[in-house]
Amino acid sequence: MTTTDISAPAARKPGSTTVPKRRPKRERQGPAWVFLSPWVLGAIVLTLLPMAVSLYLSFTDYDLFNPPRWVGLRNYVQMFTEDPRYWRSVATTLTYVVIAVPLQLALALVVAIALKSMKRGKGFYRSAFYAPSLLGASMSIALVWRAVFNDGGTVDNLFGTGGWVNKPGWALLAVALLTVWQFGAPMVIFLAGLQQIPGELYEAAAVDGAGKWRQFVSVTVPMLSPVLFFNLVLQTIQAFQVFTPAFAIGAGKGGPADSTLVYTLYLYDRGFVASHMGYASAMAWVLLIVIGAVTAVLFRTSRSWVFYASEGDR
């Protein structure tokens, strides 16, 4: 019988370990860049490149038909010192933000609290209240809203207040109410945050004699403050960029008497109606800087009122 000799494995030195050979870093990153390439390409072509072109155009006189002509800071100087409609659009936008954002967040929080306490039909009502957030940004809904607040519309027939869209003091409020009506998105976020608050906190507060209002102030608001901060930042940024409701209710011209002339509507007017695309690009960059500054202020001030349970009071 033939036997086969099998050599014994070589003895390892004491304390020695076999380290698997690692692939080069570039080879390991290759698949990641392949999967990321659609996003990277889209970010460059659809975001970064247009931003760079817009920044260049903001220093030029460009009318969409002739080549851009370099004018330096003239667009910015004209914007801040020679254009009274620009400052009216700034004031109108700030007024809109101050009215719409607090009302929208307050209504969203109230409805979220009501939905949390419901036993039956929660899914149906959550979907029903969320639907306006999907529909409200469309031009068709904005036109319906204009008809509701116009002369002889629903509001006029019910309350006899006349057509809001034709009154300088009321038209912007109609625009803000359309935004408030779209409270579904922040409501869903509030509802998710409310469901994460431990019930033991409310039980302990009730044992200490706290009523519903005290529980809301001392338990709900602090525990919900990160969600409230998130909604505040998100809705503030969106409010600065409002366009469709103001365009529809103000008939595309910011009327009556420029009462609905929000910033983006005036930017659209300068860029695509008056064909001053260089001026409109300068306006767009100022808006970007302002939104960034407002967001930074919100983040800075959040340290004094946003409570994170995992980190304690900040």
C-alpha cells in the first residue's frame, strides 16, 4: 500500500500573528466613487456650476440676449442705494416670515398633540392633515386660494370683509394663511417627536400636582425642543423663498400696491420680466447670504433653549 507523506505545518514563532494583506486605499475607495458618481455629477452640473455662473453674472450687465458685460459692484450698489422697490420687497418678506412661520408651527404643534391623544382614526387624520403640504405648493391651489379671498369669494360671503386680495393691508395675510394651511409636514415631525417622550415624565409631573398646561410647559416643550428647532430652521428657510402663493395672489406683479411683492417675486420680475439677469443674480446671492446668516443666528441662540436629553441642558 502506498502512503502519502503530509508535511506538518511550519511552527509559528511565539507571539506572531498573521496579518491579512490590505488592498491599496485607492482600490478600496473605487467602488464607493462609482456609486457616488451620479450624485457627485449632479451636484457639480446642476448646483455648483450654476452657482458659479450666477456669481459671475451678478457682477455683469446681462439681458439674456447679449453677452454679459462686466460692471463690477454696480448691481449691488444699485440694489442697496437706488432701488426703493428692493427694500419694499425685503420688508414684505420679513413681515411674511414673522407672520407665517410662528402661526404654522403653532397650528402644527396643536394638531400633533390632538392626534397623539386620539385612539381611533389617527392614520386617516394624519394623512388628511398632511395632504395640504403636498398640494399647497401648486399654482392651481394658489389660484383657488385667490378665488376664496377675492371679492364675492367664500371669505367675503361668510364674513363680509370684502376681497382680501384687493386690499393692501390684507393681501399679504392671505398669502401667509396659505402657508399656514400647509402645516402637514411639520405636524408629522412634531407627532414623531411627541411619541418619543417617555410617559413616565408626565406621570411624575402629575404626581407633583402639575396640570395639563404645566406639563406642556415643563415636560413637552423641553423634550420637544430639538424637533421644534428643526422645524423652525426648515420653515424659516422655506418662508424666505416663498414664491408661488405671492405670484398667484398678487397676479404676478406683487399687487395691490406692492403688498405681496416678496423677495423672490421681485427677483423673478427683474430677471425674467425686465431681462436684468445680472441684477437678479446679485439679488439671489444676497438672499443666500441672508438665509445663511439667519440660520447661523438660530443655531447660535439654540444653545440657550434647546434641550438634548442625552447631553443634559446646554
